[in-house]
Amino acid sequence: MDTIILASGSPRRQELLARVRIPFKAFPPQIDEEFDHLRNVEQRVRQIALKKIEAVVAGFKQESPRWVLGLDTLVELEG
């Protein structure tokens, strides 16, 4: 199985991938996670995950990795 590039520094996400024995390397991206102009929570989460992927891929000087996993979690309260 190919090694997945995890666009996250989350210890919990790393633990979950290790638990199911998916080979990965973590590359925590440095991005601005503020997308308050997007009112829809689902759109915000997708946009942040995409930005994480783009930041990690941009960091590779030669060939881009085959698999990059970008995730984000947002909690919506009262609406």
C-alpha cells in the first residue's frame, strides 16, 4: 500500500491511521483556518481541508505525493 501524506498534525488522526495500519507520514500545514465569510459549516470544513492539502503539496519540491489526506473538524452550536 502507498504511504499516505496526512496534512495534519493531529495526534488523534495519526493514532486512528496507525490503528487501522495505514502507512502515513504527517506533514502539518501552516495555514489560516479562518473562513468566517463562508456561512455554511460544511463549506468551511471543506475549504479548510482543501487549503491543508494545497499547502502540503506545494511543499514538495519535486513530484507531488500520490495520496494526500486533508481533514478538518468544526463543531456547530445552536444552529
